[in-house]
Amino acid sequence: MKHSPFSSGEMDAVIESLTNGQGCIQTKPKVKEKFLEISAKIEEAIIQVETIFDYVQNTNHIPLLEIKETIIPTIQQAVETPQLFYLFHELRKADDYTYRHNIGVGVIATLIGKWLHLSSTELEKVTIAATLHDIGKTKIPSYILNKPGKLTAEEYDIVKKHTLYGYKLLKNTVGISRDISLVALQHHERENGTGYPFGIHGEQISLISKIVAVADVFHAMSSKRVYHDALPFYSVIKQMNEDVFGKFDPKILLPFLSNIMQTLVGSEVVLSDGRCGVILMLNPYNSLMPLVKVDETIINLAENKQIVIERILA
């Protein structure tokens, strides 16, 4: 018999907390008023990002003070909400992707910074850098950014220049430090040197750029865009996990995946065999293979590898 990483006491405690004493999954509480409040503020911030992008496009000037006073506080408040899965669901809506993406990356990167225990000063840099990482897209023609089909090689080369444009815009903005500017330049660089614009790798990429790269890819894959549908939440997690020792820094990606999975404990899921269950606890050796309760059965996905989580039910 395989040794279980969970003690009987741990398992009993989790099951008791998730059931009503009769083996039935408790009804989830309604989304709290605090979440509805921050959700409304996120929508306001997305509208503000659109206005700011238009302003930058026309003036080549970034209104940093306005961003710090209006958008950054909303992101900082959002990461404090306990309903993270609902927050992710809110951030992946199909409308206004270009502007929603900047808020989404800002929230996710700030969460990663918190999970990495960055100082308050460094965390603020992460939030600002992540929110402005795509500011260079204000210089890319909208017909290319919003093209519903696959980009041509020439169009893709134009899009890739948003990293250079963004770096120049931020570098010329009073109050923006060099490490924030570098994020606009480096957020598409990859740990193994396969990124752009320069194909740098490893320690040549700044820490904040590596954090924003993870947040950028996670939000992009999770969102519906003009040229592809959103991937299921768990599929995104699984695919990113496969890039741990390739495209992304494991010291950033592994804590991110582990903490993201921790937010899903207690969530209802659909398994690949069609059954519905609830995540009871994470496997300490493989957080992507948790224990799932289906009716009266506890399934350890680490030991039943023919069954996987198909999707998360919000």
C-alpha cells in the first residue's frame, strides 16, 4: 500500500469542515458584500485604464500620479479579498480584454509578490510595473491588436515592438525607476532564452520582470480573446506547471501554483470521468493532484492518475 502524505487527523478535520456531519457538501455562502464592492471598483479601474491608454497614445505622457491615486489602490485592495477564485473569474471576462488585462496582471503579480514576501516598497514597484507592462501597446495599430485571426509574421514583429515602446515611455516618465521600466522591456523574455525582444535568459532578466511574466501568461491563457477562447482554469495551471523548468523561474512559478491551488480548497470540481466533487486538501508533494471527495469516496488524484480535474466550478 502506498504511504499517504495525509494523517488521519488532518483528513478528518478537513472533511468535517466541509460537510454538515452527514457527508453532504455544505452550500457555499453567497459572495460577500466586500467582494461586490471591489468588483465594482475593478470595473471602474478598467475604464480608467482605457482613458489613460488613449491619453498616452495622444500625448506620449504617462499620468503617473493619477495611476497611483486611482488604479493602484484598487489593485492593492483586490488582493486582500478572500474570494480569490471569484476575483479571477471577474478578471477573465471577455469584454475590454486589452484594458482588463492590465488590471488582471496587476492583481496577479501583486499576489505573487505577497506570496514571495517582498517588502512593501518592492511590492508597490511590482504593482505599478505590472499595471503598466503593456503600455507600449498604445503605439501598436488597433487593427493589429484586435485582429480576429492569426497574425502574419510581419504583424507579429510589429506587436513585439510594444516592449521597446513601453520601455521608452516609462524611462522618460518622471517618478518611474529603471527596474519598473525594465518590466515593459523584459516581460516576454523567458528563463530558457526563448523570449523576446533580446532572447536573454536566467539572471539577465530582472526579478520583477519574471513575476510579471508569470502573471501575464496566466491571465492571457485564462481569458477569452478575439482569436482564442479562454482555457479552463485548471488546464492553465497544468500547462504552466509543465513550464516550471523551462520558460519560467521555478522560484516564482512553484510558489504561485501552490498558493493558487490552496485558494481552491473547498471548491467544487468536475473530474475527467464526469463526476463532481470537492477539493478537500492539497497533496504536499504535488499540489496539482489534491484529494477530492466524490459522494462518500475520497479520491487521491496522485494515486489515481487516470483521473484529473477537468474544470473548477465557481
